[in-house]
Amino acid sequence: GGPAVEALLSMAAFADAESCVEFGCGQAKLANLVLAEHPSLRWSAVDQSPEMVALARAAMRPHGRRFAVALTGGEPEAAAVPQRVDRFVSTYVLDLLSERDMYAVLDSAERALDPERGLLLLAGITWGWRDSARTALTTLLWEAVYRVRPQTVGGCRPQRLRPYLEAKGWRVVRSQ
């Protein structure tokens, strides 16, 4: 997980939640960690990799019906859920999407989240210019490499989500 996921978990208030959707669950390590601590929470997840979905299902078998995962084609519409949820989580996935798809996922999250209790929880690569000159330089270098050879950085790039979220009316409680 690292520091970003630790910060996300410190803000998540999963004890106050009944349901969570995760966009891009990978091996479901986050879900496993959270569900082990919150026995009444239900977790739904989507991922575009058949391997990751199979690994997630196997890892989450002990949680029974509290965990469900679906294979998607990677389209942002996969983030849409038929009912309201208390938490919408995505870690290091939006960094991989085009801006259009990233915004579509965030719009899906807005529609999915309960207006009273819902929290959007994101972790990813951001522009770290506030933290230190070294962090800012690293971020600039990362962006430069992404523009020339995206495969070198796994297709990930730093994101500026806060302006988009604020323009859409989200209240950003904390960002690091």
C-alpha cells in the first residue's frame, strides 16, 4: 500500500460504512485488509484483468458473500453501480486512464455515492510540488518520461484531480 494507501485508510471511516465499491481491485489486497477489520461491510469490485479477478476471488473466498468481483473490459462505465454505496475506492488506477475516462469514473462515483454518507477515496500519483523540491523534480521527470515513453512508467502519470473535483462540487476533505 505505501503512504498514500495508509492516508486513504486513515480517512475512510469504514466503521461507519455498510458498502464499498472498488474500481480496479487487482488482487483485492485492500479489500482483504478492510473486510478483516469490518465484519459488516460489503465490498464490490471490478477489474479488467482476468488474472487479477481470479486471484481476487481466491483471496477473498473466506469473506463469502461480503465480497463480489466482476471482470470488465476496462471501460469507465464499469464503475457504475445499481444502488447507492457509502464508499467508492480506487488506488493507482486513474493514473492509467485517459482524462476522459478518468472523469467518467469520477462521474460514476458521484452517481454511486450516498449523498449523505458517501466518501470518495482515491490514491494515486499526484503533482508533489508542495512537498519538496526533490518531489517536484521527481514528478516533472516522471511526466517527461511518460510523454516520451509511457511504457517505461507503466502508462501511469501524475494527476491533478482536485481542480476537477472542486469544479464538480466535491468537497475535498484532505489531500496529500
